[in-house]
Amino acid sequence: MTASEPDLQDPYTAPHFATSALITIDVQRDFLSEAPYGVPGTTEILPALRRVVSAFRAAGRPVVHVVRLYEDGGGNADLVRRRLLESGVRIAASGRPCRRLARCAVP
């Protein structure tokens, strides 16, 4: 191993799959590539995400989905979306069906 090569056996950085959990963040319908204000590339990763979620569930490992919900007017929005939400656009808003998880993430 050289200084530029990672040590895959490093106990500090090696994955511990038997005690790991999967966390997904913002895998919501409003953020899919084809949504009006979606994030490019999100829809394209869904098949791989579906496989990973299925593998964690099959192994009995926890799967945690972090879901973003914006207040009307964007008062709780991250800065990159605040102006859009202040303009009246409603994405990831309570009561909207598109705030829900993408189909690949739910059983």
C-alpha cells in the first residue's frame, strides 16, 4: 500500500454492514428529475436505490427516510429554495401528494 492508496481494511473507515443502517434523504416525488422543480439525476438513481433498500430490508437492517417538508412561503426552507418558495411555488409541502417518498423507497 502506498500513501495515496486507501487501506480497505482500516478498522476506522471499513464498513460494518452487520450493524449499519441505510439513510435516504429527500427521495420524494417533488425532487424527481421530471418534477417541475426536481433535482436532475434523481430519477435515474432510483433503480440502484431500490436494490439497496431491498437488500437492507432483506438483511433485517434499518432503513430511515428523511423527508423534507417546507412551510408555505418557505420560512423553513434551505437558502437555495427560499426565493422559489417565497414566490408561491409549493413543493414538498404538507398535504401535497408529491411530498411523499418515491415509489422505490417504500415497500
